[in-house]
Amino acid sequence: MTEFIDIPSPGWPLEFGEPGRPGVVIVHDGFGRLPYLEAYATSLAGQGFFALVPDLFDGRATVSPVAAVELESALDEGFAIATIDDAVGMARGQGASRVGVIGLGIGGRLALRLAQSGAVDAVVAYHALLAADEAGIVPCPVLLHRADEDAAAAMEADLFVSRLKEHGTPVTQHSYAAARPGFANATMLELLDKHAAALAFARSTYFLQAQLLD
């Protein structure tokens, strides 16, 4: 039986921090908008950002890897990117002069796709890249976090970084030894690596401060 959690959703992004500050849109992974993202956004707000967390799964989330695959497979990518773009527009509409996006898993890939349009000023992606056939440069600075992966996955990530650099994209990549994909998902304790998650958050905060704060 597929295990979903119905989380009451207002149908628009949750907001944290002071409107008008530089914006950061946080895009959830395949498990959905789980509660840990509120703590993540609150911490970002404490660093001087106006954080928004959209819901791509219409109030559904899960703690089951099998159900997460089902949620991802049912996602309309065009709708998802438009939803993230709407959150970026909300931040700008409330006075943010610069807006970045943090995406985790599938959210990281969607964040990179949106960034290709020039809609954001910085992007942070956890466990995500764009395939070679996904045309378009990423015109803003990029920070990538990835888990300790097998040789094939590491090579694919390095090729993606090389493609970004060839197009002139400022890009930084960090890998986390012994961590698994999803290591920053604090609701999924079997995936969580507290040390890697804390280090990635600190690096993300520093990166976004450098790119977005005046």
C-alpha cells in the first residue's frame, strides 16, 4: 500500500522572514513538503533572507521511498517549474531585489531548469544536475551539493560541472563522504547525516549571502 501523508496546504508558498529582504525559494525533494523544511526556512530567515517554500504535490508528502517515486513520476514538470517561478515572483513582488533558489533532489533539478531562464540570481542544488540533452546555459552562479556516490554518478556530476564552466557559469561543487542522497532531509532519519546537512547549510548560507545580500 502506498504510504502518503496528507499535510494541510494553503495552496501557496509558506513564508518565513521579513518581506522585502532578498528572497530564497526552497523546493522540496520527492518526499514532498515535509515539516523539516519549515525549520530550514526559519534558519535562512534568521540569516537575513525572506524564505518561501512552495508545495509541488498539492498537500501530499510521504516518508516512503516507494511512494516518493510515485509522487515524482506523477509530477507535471511544466506545472512544477511554473509553481517555483510564481514563488520567485512573490518574493520580487514583495520587494526582493534578488532571489535565489535552493532545490533538493527533484527540486534541485527543477531549480536548475528554472535558472536556465534567467529568472533567479543564484541556485543551490542538492543531489541534482541537468542531463547533457537538456539544452540551455545557467546564467547565474551555482552551488552543488552531492552525496558520496559511485564512480559513474560522480563522473556524471563532474561532466555537468564541466559543461557549466564551459558556458561561463560560476559553479562550486561539494561532495560529502559517507553521506547518502537525501542527507539533508531531517524528517527521513534513515537518510539524514547531521554533520553533512549542517555543513551544506552553512555553505549554502554563505553562498547566498555573497550572491544576494547587498
